[in-house]
Amino acid sequence: MTKEEIMQIIPHRDNMLLIDEAYIEDGKAHGKHFVTGEEFFLKGHFPGNPVVPGVIQCEILAQSACVLLAGESAGKTPYFTGLNNVKFRNPVKPGDVFETECEIIKSKGAFYFCKGKGTVNGKLCVSAEFSFALVEA
């Protein structure tokens, strides 16, 4: 999926649409964010040593998982409801391609429970379990 196709599924725009590409394979969502170094969150995190904040890595995971809801998310907004067992292993820096792999473990009504990981060049950077709710816009 291109950025334009992703925007048909999730409502994020401008600086907060953090997935550049996505595809679904074997029930898992795979996403990519190309870290250019121009992202708003790198300006102060950290001057002279820019590193993608952990909370942004988690947001990229969640946005990646949301592409699995292509047919269910129209007119709805995904809201984080939980983050569990988050572990950061390696930094993500300008010039990196941050790749995600996420899957929905279960769902109950409007709530979705997922797990995912983010890597750079095959090295694990973040892993997490998370949940979100799809709420009428």
C-alpha cells in the first residue's frame, strides 16, 4: 500500500501519518517508515544525536496494525487503550528504514489486541503488546 492507500484506512495526516508503505501477508501487517531526519520529533530528541522516541516507535506499530482493519475502520478512529511488555533494544536513527510486523491476536467488540515488533536491518528495536478501540468519528 502507498501512503495514499493507507490514508483511506487510518485517519492520521500530516506529521502524524508515520507509515510510508504497508502490505499484508499471512494475516500480518508489515509497514515501513523511512527516517529522513526531518521528522518533527527528532528536532529535540536529541540535538546532535537524533533518535526516534520510543513512543513514536509504538505509534508506528499501532498504525501498521490498523491496516489490517481496511474493511472495518471507515468512519472510525483508532484510540490506543493499552501498551504492555514494551521493550526497546536498539535505537532508530536518521537514514534507517524502520520496518514493522504486527498482528491482531484477538478482538472483542470495538477492541483489538495486538502484538508487534519493529526492526532496522533485521535488528530488533522494539517489541510490544498493545490494544486499541475503534470509535465512531
